[in-house]
Amino acid sequence: MSESFGSVETWEKEFKHIGAGLGGGSGWVVLGLNLHTGLLENYWQWDHANAPSATLPILVLDMYEHSYQMDYGAAAGNYVDAFFRNIQWQVVASHLQKAFKARSVWIS
């Protein structure tokens, strides 16, 4: 994480800012592993058909309004905070480990 963002805190701040920017809008915030560079990237994905090529998703935050409207209304920031409180980091670590294995095949 530090190689890509400098620190976990910097990554989290950027990820949350992207989410906040999508409040009332649509799309997903994605932490992905770029298979070309081997670096983690945060990006906005607006639909199922458009995503960075050769980037594997590691963690995805759904910011389509239907994902939070019933519980949080217009308070998308509260939804993002709840999302972070409920991340199962062992699952994220497993996704990352699998992505690094896929990258080793990709670059060989």
C-alpha cells in the first residue's frame, strides 16, 4: 500500500474522497491492482462495461444511490464510513494475494 499511496491513511483518504464525490451520483469506487505496474490504484468505475484494462479489483464500494438511500438517505458520507467499519480485511488481503499471483503469470 505504501509503495502505491505513501501510506494506508493516504489511500483511505483518497478512496473516501472518490466515494464522497459520487454521493447522489452513480458508480463504484475500486481499489485495483494494475497488472502492468504492480501498483494499487483507486479509480471510479461508472458501469459494468468500462474499467481500466489489466487492472484487477481488490475492494469495491458501490456508490449507486440504491445501495445506501434506504438506510442513509442523502448522507452518502455516513454510508462510506459504515462501509469502512465493515470491511473484512482478511478477505481483501486474500483478493490481493490472488491478484499478485495472477500478475506473476501475466508478466512471465
